[in-house]
Amino acid sequence: MQTFIGGNSVTLLRNGEEYFPALISAIERATCSVYIETYIFADDRSGASVADALVAAAVRGADVRVLVDSFGTKPYMTRALAQRLRASGVLLVLYRQDVFPVTWGRARLRRLHRKLVVIDGRFAFVGGINIIDDMNTPGQTPPRIDFAVRVEGPILLPITTAVMRLWRVLRIAQLDSPMLAPLELAPAVQPCGAVKAKFVVRDNLRFRRQIELAYLAALRIARTEVVIANAYFLPGIRFRRALIDAVSRGANVTLILQARVEFRLLRYATRALYGQLLAGGVNIVEYDRSFLHAKVAVVDRSWATVGSSNIDPFSLLWSREANVFVRDVEFASELRRELATLEENGGHRVDPKTWARRGLTERILNWCAYGLARAMTGLLGASTSRW
């Protein structure tokens, strides 16, 4: 699962505008099976369109299974949508359904945050796009920014292995396990392109740090350029050092981060790190034209990643995540152009001198937020020496 595999086709999909038509088209052509994992499945325009395709696939006899995170989906999926899917023959399963909703602790943070789709074992979609309309955010005018990839080829083998492994875990853990039929997918692994790629997951068993380690490996060999676009950015000490070390080797390192406030604690905690990063020569661009939900990166225009994992404790310490890592100049260059467009149309560089002159109140707020976030991370069982 941790090695690059050649012979793949990897297509970049920008926002729901490109993702949902590609996904629905693939579901409409499914003959055997449709398997979906998502953090959010919303009963809105985009969610209804995907649901229509899933219902049609189930009616014509395909094995359709949808696994949604119970916490992430709860505010968005209506009872009517759930009933409609199940009535048509879609197997809808809630991941870690809260039996005792008043309890709190580390276990509650172990969410299904990855977004995966496997169709007939022939195509897969991996990325950060939930099944929710791009405009389904209060007060938002331009659509949120996010990315996914459609893949074919030998990379289907580790993807199908990962989803079948999780399904086996669910059959053991779910109270209604007799109702969950075994999942068997036969991946089509014939070469169909020239792209080298690997599929990497993060879980709470065998693959706890794999996504973070894949990032760190790329940062260690970066020579000319690193561009990371991330919705929720609160990296650990080792990650921050790797960024600054890349600058010291002559690489131009740029972070494109979300400027709009969504989660205040994380927003203020992230800004507490700006001083260290700016002093180390890292460029910081805050994107404020719309909500930035991307989890992507490009290194030296030859290495790239698209996935569900943010660079924060929630993604790197607790959630189930999935990223595709690509070694291909053409794909990396295409993604790099998209990130350049973000920076030019809605991005504002943080000036180190202006940042150094910010007021005392803001400094105190940032560091109090960071201290609280770090303390909470420690209380929930993570090593604060890493964070």
C-alpha cells in the first residue's frame, strides 16, 4: 500500500462542478457494484442527483452500499433521503453511530473522514469532496474550493483492499453485523495509463502515521518548490521543521490556507504558528474569496497529492483518511496551475513585517488558542511532544 505503482490513469476533478457529473456518469454505467464512503451526504441539489443515480443502480440489480459518518452526516441527511435510499435496495450504513450521544472522549473523534467511491472494481474516486453542493455553506457566494481524482489501473488493488478491510471491521463492530453481507470486490488492475501513484490511508490500527510520513518524505527531497493548499492547518513540530528545512535548501515554500473563519479555535491556533513559519522563509497566502476545503500539495512540479486529510490533529491523529500520491510531471503541473489560480484570484500574501507589528491582543488570542488546542490534543491521548 505504501509503494508507487505504475500504469495508472489519474484525472484531476475540480470542485463539485466537475466531480459530481463524473461520479454520476460512472454510477449510471455501473453493472455490478457501487461502494461509497463519505463524511457528509447532504439532502440538497447535488446529494439528490447522486441519490437518483444510486437508486437507479440498485433498482437495476447492482450491489449499492453507502457508508456515511454518523456525526458528519447527521445535520445534512434527512430521514426522507435515508428512507428513499434504503427502500430502493441501497445498503446505507452509519459509521460509529452514537449509542450514547452525551458522552465525549477520544473515541468520538475517530470519524470516517475519507471520501472513496469504487464502481465495478474498475473506477475509483478519491479526494476531499463530500456529497454536498458546493454552495451549501451559509453566507457563501462563490463555490467552495476542493479537489478529487478519478483513477483507473493497478492502484485499484490497494483501494479495494482498504475498503474491504474496513467493511470487515464494520461487520465485527456493528451491533447489526448479521445484516452486513460480506463485501467482495474484484479490482480491474490492468495498466491503462502511464502515471505512477500510490494510495495511502490513515487509521487507528496499522496505518496511524502513513499520510503524515508520506508528506514528510516529499518535503525532505524538495529542492525547488513546495505548494500546499489546506483547509485546516495545524501541523506538528516535525512538519513545521520540514517546511523550514526545505526553504533552507533553496525551495520556495508556499502555504495556501483558508482565510474565512469556520472553526474559531483552529483558526486562531493556526495563526499562532505564522511567526515561526514566516521567520523561516515560508510564504503564507490566505484565500478569502470562498471557503477553501482543499487538501492538496505539489512538490517540485513532479510529486502531488489529493485526498481527504488535512494537516491538523483531527486528520493526522484520529480520523480515517485517504490520499492518492502521484509522481507525474503532467498531473503535478496541472494541479500546480490550479493552485496558482487560487493565489491570483482570492489569495492575499501575509507580509512578515506587517505580521510582526500586529497588536498585543491578537498575539495573546492566537497563543491562548494554540495552547488550548495543544492541551486538548494531549488530554485526548496524543503526544504533545509531536504537537
